[in-house]
Amino acid sequence: MKRLLIVLSIVLTMLACNIPSRMITPTTESIQISTTQMATLEPTSEPIAYPFPQHVTYASNSILPSHRTQEQLDNDMRAFYDQWKSEYLIEAGTGTNGIMMVRVAFGKDEPNYSTTVSEGQGYGMMIVPMMAGYDPDAQSIFDGLWAFARAHPSEIDPRLMDWNVPNPEGNASAFDGDADIAYGLLLADAQWGSDGRVNYKAEAVIMIRGILESTIGSESHLPMLGDWVNVSEPQYNQYTPRSSDFMLANFRAFGKATNEPVWDDVVLQSQNIMMGIQNSYSNETGLLPDFIVNGEPAPSNFLENTTDGSYNYNAGRDPWRVGMDALLHDDATSRAIVQKISRWIETSTNGDPNNIRAGYELDGTPLPDSEYFTTFFVAPMGVAAMNDPAQQEWLNAIYDSVYENHLDYYEDSVNFLCLLVMTGNFWTP
């Protein structure tokens, strides 16, 4: 009964907050939740292996913005980080371990300012290690972010994070937040090593195992919405993924860290679903829906609203996630997926990113009330455009439209992560 109430609460809360987020409950005694003796944590700063800026060499035939020097691009990142940090990184009190916890605020204004979602915590735990070398406090901030995540575990699989804090009910996980938190731990291991106060690598492996055991379909090898989903339930199951959870670069990093080949198949199955949607439902546009049910766009009101089967505020991240995989891993399939989207959006907007609408049907028809500009839908298209040398001017225009544009938590966090890629400063552990 408790698990049923959790599921009902999660669904109702997500509908109210418009936040996307298996229900096999692990036996707490049988799993390792953390290796860190939190009471021993004290401020520290280990040597930095990859100080900002990094100037990563991406896949062959990829491009960066060509109208600004690398120094200008790096300074753009410093300025954006300073504002993002000042607006969204919040001290969250001293934990029982004595460390100052840090959280990522869900918005600039109340009530969102007092809320944190695991998605945002994951964004922060990727951003902060990337900015080490510029921010002298990066490691202390990162450890505070991790301490906050550990202080708010899912009630179903405590290796994962509660998706919505301080929501008192429905304390379960959301896939993307955990996947980015685990990726952030791998970045921290690469950046500072794991011989200090936190064994980042061991913590990452524990979380990755939780993700695999509680939120990856045992037969589908697709990401599930969270640990509250049962693999075989009729409505939410292992064949009902959110397209923005196809986090291919994360999956490859998880396979490398754990030596588990299943993650290669998670990449493959995710790509197969995306290509199937493009071939059958968006052959002209390449657009992907927010949610997918049995390989098809989800029906109206599947989880959040009437646009669950449209390209909206979840799927808007797809060009970034898949485009980044193509850049970091030179993957031809990922490149083909995002090139289809990128070439269509450039043509449909007459080469002006200010004409990108805030959501589309899969056939390219703008959604109702979408006639406004938001960096959330534009910045990911910049990452996609980096995979096509013929789109150099388009990439330059996208960059100019977003690099000084600040909106709110969701838009700014996604924008900043995309800008890290566009400036050549996003690296993989």
C-alpha cells in the first residue's frame, strides 16, 4: 500500500509541478548505499587534473563557433558561470556530518527557490567539476552538492536521490537526475581523484548499480522514468521511456567505469528507439516526443499534459544529449539522428534562431502558445549544429542568441551545459 501511495503521489506532484521524473524495492541491508564516512568530511582541495578551460578536441568534421576567439568563448563561460552560481547554488545547512550542504534552486523566486529537484542537482554536479581551475571552491561546492543528494535518498532505492525536495510525499527517484549525479561523480574522480575525503569512483559505481538495477528495463534495456516504475505494469513500464533520458554519453561512461557491457546495449536500444520514431513519425523533421510508449509517441496526458507525444519541454534536451554523444564519441548513429533535426530546424526558421518556437508537433507544426523565444529550445540545437560543418553560420547565430541570455533555473542550466559543449569545454571522464 505504501508503494502504491508513493506512485500516486509522484504522478500527482509531477502533474502539478510539470516536472518529469520501477517499483522493485531493494532490501536496504543487501545493498551498499555509500562508502563515505560523512562525519569525517572537512573542507579540502585536491590537485586539479583538468582545469578550466580544457579546449577539447571533438569528433572529426565537428565545428565550434567561428566568429569569436577561444579566449572570448572561455570568458563567456566564466561570466555565465558566475551568474548561474550566484542565482542557483544555495547553502543548505550543515549536515549531520559537519559539511555545508549545497543545493541547486529550482528557480529564482518562491516557491521554486526553496525547492530542489534531482535533475538540477545533477546539472550542478556536472557543471562544477568542469569549472574547477576557475572556481577555487569547486571541490568544496561539489562535495556539498553530493552531501545534499545523500541526505535526501529515494525511499524505494536509497542509492538514488529523491526527485523533489522538500516534497514530503512520493520520495522516489527520477532517472535523469541520478544519471547526471553519477556522471558528475565520475567527473569528480577524474578531476580530483578518489583518495581524499570522498571516494568519488566508489560512490559513482554504487549509484550506477542502483540506476541499472532499479531504473533500467531488465528486458528492454531502456531507461525507465524512475525507481517507482514496475517493469511490467500496464501504464508505466520498461517500454515507456522519456526521450530526454537517452543520455548516451552517460551510459558509455557508466560502462567504462563498471566494465558492464549491458550499458553498450542501453546505448544501442536507445538509438534504435529514436531512429524508429524518426523513420515512422518524424521523417521530415527528425523531432522526438517527450514520452514514448512501445516505440510510439505517447498519447495525450500519458504523464504530464496533452503534449506528452510532442517535442516539448522534455524532448527539447535531445539535440544536446545525442549531439554531445556524437561529438565526444564520434558515433555515426547519434550524428545522423541530430543532423536530421538540425537541418530541418535551420531550414524551417530561415536560418534565424529567434524563430525557433517553444515546442512542436512531430510534423513540425508549432504547438499552441509556443510563439516565444527561450534558450531551452535553442541552445541544444547549437550542440546539434556542431556536427555539421555546413551549418557554421547557423551555429554562430545560435551561439549569439544564447550566450548572454539568462532566464530561469531550467533554461539557464541547460543553456550553460550546452555552452560548455559549444565552447569546447565539456569533457568526458
